[in-house]
Amino acid sequence: MEINDDKKQLLNLITESQKVALCVPEKLSTDTIAAASGLASLLTDRGKEVSVLYCGNEEIVKEFNQYAKIQKSFGEYSLTVSLDYNNTPIEKVSYKAEDGVFKLTVTPIEKDFDLSKIGYDFTGPAYDLFIILGAQKLTNLGEIYTNNEEAFKKSPLINFDNNSANERYGTTNIVENTAPNLVSLVLAKMATVGYFPSANAIKAFLLGLSQNNSLTEAPL
């Protein structure tokens, strides 16, 4: 369900979330990373676990690392192998790596052991809210999106943009092409739901306003 610029929905989504990903385009303006970094600082002050996800040129974001946790990917994934050993008198578990293959040995085991009792689980970082800033479409996020499309389908999206070309792909779309920049749009909308920036967040916002909107070399 899409809800456009709904103050109550914006507040509810943020209030109910704990682990938040702020995603910015691969082709990035200083205004956008400033808006993301300031918002990250603001949400962190409210007890949220926040990461800024960006897969482009690291040079453009290095000044903002002091205000936000900026990372190039979702993070590490894990593979868990499980074994139902009920009625199996296991005495020893060992492992070794051989020719690039990880081998796990469980002994003793019956010859007719039911292999369906062996399972696996593939897990990775889980975000309960995505906030997208300055991306007209999700593919503008580059590998952050294309490598994790399923994750974006499982959690709500708040879409902040001041470009009329925005495709309004979010659960909540806050798209105002009359806003002079993303920093002012984010500040104004967060204030309407009672979220006001700390001194640290203000520094991040102001850093973006004080610089030109230079772009990386990454293609659309």
C-alpha cells in the first residue's frame, strides 16, 4: 500500500523500526549524503541502529563518516548447517578444510542415517525499515539494490526526493520538487513528526548546504 506524504504513517514507520538502512544513489550529490548523514545522526540519537548504504565513490562521503556509519554493502551473510541428532549417540564432531572444501564430520553415525535430518539456513543483515534519499528509482542505488532486491520487498520504504521524475516506489512517498534541496526537505518533514536534530546532526546537514552538489563518475 502506497501512502503519499502522510505524517502519521511517517511517524509510525520510524517509531516501530529499530534497525534502519538509509540508502543513497550510486551517483551521489553532496546534498544527498548530507541529508542521509544528518538523518542518520538524528535517528541514532533516538536509539535506532542506523547504517547509510552507498556503493559509489568513497571520496565524496569521507567527510561525512564522522556523522554516520557509511558502508558499501548490507554486511556479512552466514550459512548455518543444522543436524537433528535425536536418537543418534554423537560422541565427536570435527571439521577440516580440504582443497577449498569445508568438511564437517560427525561420529558415530548409523549407515542408514536419514539425510533429510540435515538442514541449512542462509541469513544476512535484516533491516526493518529502508529510507531512500534522492533516488528517482530503486535501481539508482546500484548494487545496494540489485544485490538485495528481496530484502527491499520485505520491509517498508520511505522515499524522500525533491525531483519530479521520482517513480514513487515507496510505502510512503515524500516527493516535493519545490524543495530547494534534500536537506531542507528532510529537516522540515522530520520536524512535523517531532524529530529535531541534535548539534551533531545539524553539523552534518550544514556541511552539505555549504558545499557544491558535486557528482561522482558512476553512471545512472
